[in-house]
Amino acid sequence: MRPLHYAAWQGKKEPMKMVLKAGSSVNIPSDEGQIPLHLAAQHGHYDVSEMLLQHQSNPCIMDNSGKTPLDLACEFGRVGVVQLLLNSNMCAALLEPKPGDTTDPNGTSPLHLAAKNGHIDIIRLLLQAGIDINRQTKAGTALHEAALCGKTDVVRLLLDSGINAHVRNTYNQTALDIVNQFTTSQASKEIKQMLRDASAALQVRAVKDYCNNYDLTSLNVKAGDVITVSAAGGAGDTPVAVPAPGPAPDRPLPQVLEQHADGRWKGCIHDNRTGNDRVGYFPSSLVEAISKRTGK
């Protein structure tokens, strides 16, 4: 690194002024591809970051890992620096999706980095600045990241802000799929419930038993089991009817329910005793719709 990098890293204003006065380039990269603004942003040095921007430091430059100064400020929770960078017109482009977002294994976004690290205030700033809440990387949306990392408050904020809980990542997983597969913490139980509620098209009750041990995708049910049916959102999907004789659910149905190729619905049964979920496909003919609010 060069003297300007060290001054930025340590947040030293006076040495920074001296080096800048001597004509040092603000956009010269280190071996890691980082310009001084990367270091100042990562470590939350507001005054130094402001000074670098005033000397035409480029906040859109990516380091060797593909991260910009805004990415690092969001990742490390530097609220003041994030606000400073968002006020720069040059950073507007960083809020837009990039062509390689869903194919680059290292692809990320400021929102994803803030979400996985639990930085609520920064997420609010990014949303206010106009970042696409449903922006996707190979790993999925910011909801996938927050759910996997057990950030309950972030999951709640994203859902309240209108993020699409049905989006699948490049591995065909929703955020709920990831939590069911990879997490077992107390936080994940609350996250599961929030994601189940957000992902549910309706709830149904089984009116008779169903068991198919020869099909690993089947959901075995007993009469009386309450099943949360998943919503889907593919371009080729078609609407399906709510089964009689139960009452209609207490909120509008989405356009489609998630189905197997043979027409069975995808659903989830939650075991309150163990806290575990069973997920699979079942025939719609053996259930009736129930009210989500009352369970009747």
C-alpha cells in the first residue's frame, strides 16, 4: 500500500491532506485492487471518505473481490459513510442490477451484504435510495442471505417492505427452503414462521389419510393435519381452484399454487412439538380450505 492508503485505513485527516497536497492519486489501487476510499469506507472514517470524494475519488471502482467502497461500508455497518456515498451521484449506478449478478459465484450487492450482517439502518437507507429489494445474485435475494444467517429483524424488515418470498435462487431454493435445509437455531424457528406466513397461498385441512412411501416427494398426512400450501410464480403456471367444502381463506389467493407435474399440491406440515417441518406433495382432493385467521 501507499501512504494515502495508510492514512485512509487509519482515518488520519492531517496526513491525508499532506499527501493529497503533494499530488498523490486518489484512485491508485493496492495489490488487492483497493483504492484509499475502500479502506476509509470499510473502517467507517467519514471525514476521510468525504475528503477523498471531494478530490474525485471514484466510488464505483471494484477491488479484486468485486466490491466497491459502498459494498464494504454496507458489509461492515458504517451508516454515516453509507449515507455519504449514497449522496454521491456516482453511486446511483451501484444500486442497479449488474448483468452478471446471477451467474458470478462471487456476485453480491450492497443490500445482500447489509442483510447477511444484520445492518437494519443501512438496509433502510438503501431502500430509501431506491435499490431493487428483489435484486438477485446466484445465492438469491437479500431475503435468502438474511434467512440463512439467522437475521430475524432483517427478515421481518424485508418482508414488511414487500420483498418477494417466492423467488428461487439458481439452485431452485426459496428462502424458506434454505432455512429448512441448513438452520436449526432458535432464531431460525421464528424466521421459518415468518417465511411460512409470507409464502403461504392458503391453509388446508386433510379430511382423510394419505400415505405413499414409494414416492420420496410425497407428503404423508393424517386426517385433521393442517397443511400450508405454497404459492408459485412461474410464467407457464395456471390458476387452481380452492377445494370445497371448506370456507374461502381470509385473504386473496395468489394466481397459482405450487404443483407437481402430476397436479399434486406442494405443502408443509409444521410439528409444534419438535419444531420441524415436513414438506412434500399431496393430492388436492383430500383437503378442504380453512380460514387462516381462525383455523376453522
